[in-house]
Amino acid sequence: MAYEIYLKQECPRIKVSEATLKTIATKILKDLGFKRAVLSVVLVDGPEMRKLNRRYLRHAWSTDVLAFSQQKSPGHLKEMLPAQVLCRKDIDFLGDIALCLPTIRTQAKEYEHTFEEELHYCLCHGILHLMGYEDKNRVAFKKMHRKQSQILTRVKKEKN
């Protein structure tokens, strides 16, 4: 398989279609020009995201998405990946993404999106972070937001 998306559900009270999320991740990776890529995604609740944010970024709050590129990956999420994936040279291991489902659900209401739209937006945001995109200032944020919107517009139009 050209795209391997490893998904771990750690927030069972909010239902997410794993198949749909993997399909969207694959379409985003394809849109970004990847021929072969591996990505791990963990779906968490607020307390777990707060722990991750505190542990790795020294922030005492929850957030919607955290991304750890292969170079910066703390290994917490890498445990989902089979060992043979990590040593392959013919495929790009992008890194790990943590998505906080309760925060994403709240943001969806605030931005008047569906939960799925906001989830896909955050997934795309995480993937772009893995590629080196930043959003620490207003200009970078706008650039990244514009890129996400373009990608997701194309992904939505793409047939399965």
C-alpha cells in the first residue's frame, strides 16, 4: 500500500469513522504530492491532550491538534507502528498527530462547521505541521489556513 495510516482511538465517547478518516488522510497526502507515506494518528480526549501538551510543549492546556514530525517524535505515538515500517527507506514516515475530539467538536460549533469538517481541517493542519508549516504569527497562520482550505476543497471534489 502506498499510504499507511495507523489510527488509534483513545476517546471512545465520540464516534469517528476510522475508514473515512484514513481516506481523507490519504487524499491529503496524495494532494501534497506524496507517493508513499506513513502517518500515525491518535484520537484523544481533553485530559490526555493536556498531558501531551504539557509534557512535550510545556503548555498547561488542551489544544485541538499536536503534530510531531519524525525528527521530533517523542515516541509516545510511534508504538502504534510496526517495527518494519520505521526502518523502511522506500516510504516517508511523516510522524505522529494527536487530535483532541472534544476540542474539535467545540470548535466545529464555534466555526459553524460540521464535526467531520473540523476534524478533517485539524487533520490537514497536523499534516502540514509535519511538513514544516508553522502558524506562530499572523502571516504564517493566514498562509497555512489558505493552504488547508485549498487542499480540503480539492479533497472534497475528488471522487473515491
